[in-house]
Amino acid sequence: MGNKSNKNRVVYSTNPNFTEDSDQDEQETLAPSNQLLEVHLDKKNRGGKIAVVVKNFVGTDDDLKDLGKSLKASCGVGGSAKEGEIIIQGDKRDKVMELLSKKGYKTKRVGS
């Protein structure tokens, strides 16, 4: 009945020089001009609703959430930003690609 998500967590160490690196999964955010973001139109697993999914963002969770918040506000819709993906509700792919290009990101349209 253990929690498998904390399997690699250190509970106690006898090493006097030990420091727990809590941000080991966190990456530095690449400059927008160095990123190629894939913009997908997703129709599956959403209860019949359409969503735009932006993938391949390289950076911190805070930067991902800030970009997601900016896109949601500009499109006037809801969505989420987690696990390296930004999900924007509705068929707003062209607008999302335009907004990302204005911010300096390279974009690639994926899917039909």
C-alpha cells in the first residue's frame, strides 16, 4: 500500500554533505527562438470537444504556466498547462500559432 510516486525520495541520510536536489527534473527555459513547438488539434478523449495541444515546450513549469495563461487569455478560452503541454479549449489552432509566432516561438502544425 505504499505510495509509488515517492519511491526515490530520500527520508534520511548519514552523509554530512548531502543536499536534496528538489529541482532535478526542472529544466532551464530555452529562448523562444530556440524552441520548435508542435501545435496539435486533439479531438479524442475530450468528451466530443476539440482542444489545441501545444507540445515540446522546454523550460520550467512556471514559464509553461505563464505561457499557457497568456494563450488562454488572448484566445478568451479555458485550458491548462502541465507536464510540458499546454491545452487550449476549442478550435483555436491558427490563433495559437499566430500568438506563439509573435512571442518569437517557431511553430509546426501537426495533424489535419
